[in-house]
Amino acid sequence: MIKTASSIYLPLQDISRWVADPIGKIVQEAFKNISSKEIIEEIRLRVNQPIAVRTDKKDYFLPIKTLAGNKEQTYIVTKEDLVTSLEKMTFSSIYAAEEKLRQGFLTLPGGHRVGLAGETVVEFGRIKTLKNISALNIRLARQCEVEVSGLLVSLMNKNKNFCHTLLVSPPRAGKTTILRLLIRHLSNGLPQIGLEGQVVGVVDERSEIAGMCQGIPAFDLGCRTDVLDCCPKALGINMLIRTMSPAVVAVDELGGAEDIAAVKDAIRCGVKVLATVHADSLEELKKREHIKELLTNNAFERVVVLSRAYGPGTIEGIYDLNSGINLRPIKKELPFAKSNSCC
Amino acid sequence: MLIVGYLVVILGCGFLGLFKAAQIKKRPKEIREMINALSLLDTEIFWGVTPLPEAFAIIKDRVDSPWKEFFGRLEEKINKGESASKAWITSIAEEQKNASLHAEDWKIIESIGKSLGRADKNEEHKHLELGQKHLTTLYEKTRNQADLKAKMWSYLGFLAGSAIAIVIM
């Protein structure tokens, strides 16, 4: 079932709850003026600059009616606006968000992520905190309903067991959305393809997969899913295996040697792994220092390469690494790419 | 019958005096409750790193009126997006009529809310400690005064009643 962009937005009408009052009013007005065919992806607030809204089609500076260039009427974001917005986003508890400030992002209820830029305070080579915030980037979350049973069939072996799978994609090609959908279906099961529900453990290092806010997930990841929020992947994978007995462990954006070692341990323990990695193609991936070990040793059995060729969610290929065959040689988009309803 | 009437006057005035004495004793009691509440808030912020709405929800269950309602209002306002300092001031304005505190008491309590929510936990801790210190000094002063005044009003009520009864006689 595919929903339209407007119906699957998490509450945009509440945007004024999270930003300074003048900005909230201007943004609300702008949302009414932006075509419903465009998907609003980001709201950016930068000190001494106009408010910027980015859709999948273009960028706007607010208020929109002054786009013709009447600078006197453009609202310029002040430092106090950013401080007030940050105060609202942290429920007036900036002291409680110190760890998040150190990492450079917050998550709002509904899974919206707020990226922060400002002056870093560095101690012993590590970022201690962020102060004098100069920019906020509010990335609006959307939950997509997309048919992925066809994709899942390709990711299962002859015994109807899920294979170790790596999703490969450049930025904004839908890998996190597809990851969420796969997690949910693995957790709930899909009787129509003979997939039984299983316990899935998710290590959500940057709160992007589940969109946790104060312990409440914004996205539905299934009824048998356990989430470790804000935990480094290497530590989280081992912890989940020891404590939650998952059948599948899911992580986003595999990176360094520690992540790879933890994935190898998981595979040795008999746990299936579902992971994503940033890359444009399988060939580029094979050149990556740590990842190529997992590919050459056939630790991963399936690799799904995504792109934005026909919009987010375009499947460039589904590779069976054991046989070397591309199970989906014809480039094909997932249904959501045409509707432009998801990132 | 007359004797009953005189007794009614004496006892009526006596109870009025006792009521006034009870009201006077409320002030130090409420200051003491606020000190306890601030101590809890300090613990939640410094050790628990608990966000303010959650901290206020915990505190409101552990204090009596009028602070129960005060912290309940604070929790609600901050959850709706109001800044902590503004919510503190407006909640004081709304609860003032339900409390027995004087203007100088409210002045100290108002100052506690001024920097709430914008600083790191060490700053919040120092600020709350200072607020508790001021309130403790105020509490000592008002407790002594309140004891004396309450005693005075307790006797005054019955004495006034007796005087009225004598005059009527």
C-alpha cells in the first residue's frame, strides 16, 4: 500500500512547538504555499541568514513571496532564535542533551532529526560539547509503506532462511527506509512468502533507524524487534547477541575495523546480519579496505545495490555472492520511487 | 442561656485565633517543602540528568499543595513548548493565591527559575544550591517569627472572646 506524501508525514503542524515563535509562524505559512506534489525534506536555520526549506525538487528561502528578491522583507534568523529553538527541542533541558550535543544531533518525537553546527569544545582530541550553536538542520521524517516482499524473496535461500545481506547505496537513495521495512517484515513475518517472524536486534547508533525519543520509537520496526539506541555498533552487536538472543542483527552504515570485526563475530555466532554501507556500486565497495574482507570471504551472501536513478529506492542489482549471479539484472525501482513519497 | 452565649463568643473568637495561628504556621511549612523540592530537583538534574518535565513529574508526586499543583503546571507548560524560565514565572502567578507566602518569599523563588533549562548541569546545580541556601535562611527567620505569632494569636483569640463576653455582661 503506498500512501501519499501528505498522509504519511509525521506531525508537521507541530513545527511551531519546536522552533522560536516568529520562525514557526513563517514556516507554517510556507508549508501552505508549497505544492503538495513536493516533499519537504529539511528546514534549515542559520544565524544571520534567511530560513531555508528544502524539498525534493528545490530550495526555498522564506517567506516564499519575497523570493523575487525583496531582502527587506526576508526574515533573518537571530542567535536568540536558535537558542530558543534549541531550548524548545530539549524540553528546556540543555543539560540533559549534552551527549547529543557532543554527537551533533538531536532526535525529536516523531523521528525528526536535528543536526547541529556551532563551536566545538575539544578536550584530549575528542569533542566534549558543542556551544554557540550557529545552525540547525531539521530533517523531517516520514514513514513509508512500500511493497518489499519481492525484494525479501531474493534475500532468502532455498530453505526460506534470511541470508546475510548488505544494502549498498549513495546518500538519499532510500537505504535506511528499506532497512526499516526489511527489519519490520523480518520481525513480524510475511506468511505470503513463507517467512516466519523472528527476533531482530537493531543497533541504532545515530537514532536514525528507530527514531527513538526518550525511549519511544517513532517508526514501527515490528513486534519482535529490540533496539539499542545511541550505542556504538561494535559494542552493541556483541551486547545484543549476549542479552537479547536475536536471530537477525541489523545495523546502519558499517564503517571501520571494529564494526567489521563485530559483524564477523555475529556471523560466527550463527546470527544473520542485515547491514547498510555507503557506496555507489559493488565495484567501489570491493575497493574498501575493511568491507572487502566481508565480500571476499562470502560473509555476506546477498548485496543489494540501490541508487536514485528512477528516484529513491531504485534497485540497481541484487547479487548472490556465492554464485556471483545478479538476481535482478534489470534495473527496477521499488514502487515508492515513482510516488516520490519517501526519501 | 446567657452562659451558653458567652461560651459561644469565647470559643468562636478562640477558634478564629487558632485558625489564624494555623495560617501563620503554613508559611514556614511551605518554605520547607519548597527547599525539599529544590533538593529533589537538584538530584534529578545533577545525578539523574533527568529532563525538566520528567523531573517535575517526579517532584509533584512527593510534595504537598500548593507545590504539587505548581510543579504539575510546570511539567505541562514545558511539554507544550514553553521555556522553563517563562513557565516558572507564570506558574508562580497562578499559584500565588493558593499559598501562604509573602512577597519576599516569592521574590527568592522567582529568582531560582531565571536560568533554569539553559545551562549545563554544573551551573544548574550551583544555582539550585544557592536558591536552597537563601530559602533556608528565610525558613529559619520565618519559623521563629511564626512560632511567636501563632502562640500570640492562639491566646489572643480566647482573650478577645473573654473581653467581649465581659463587655456584654
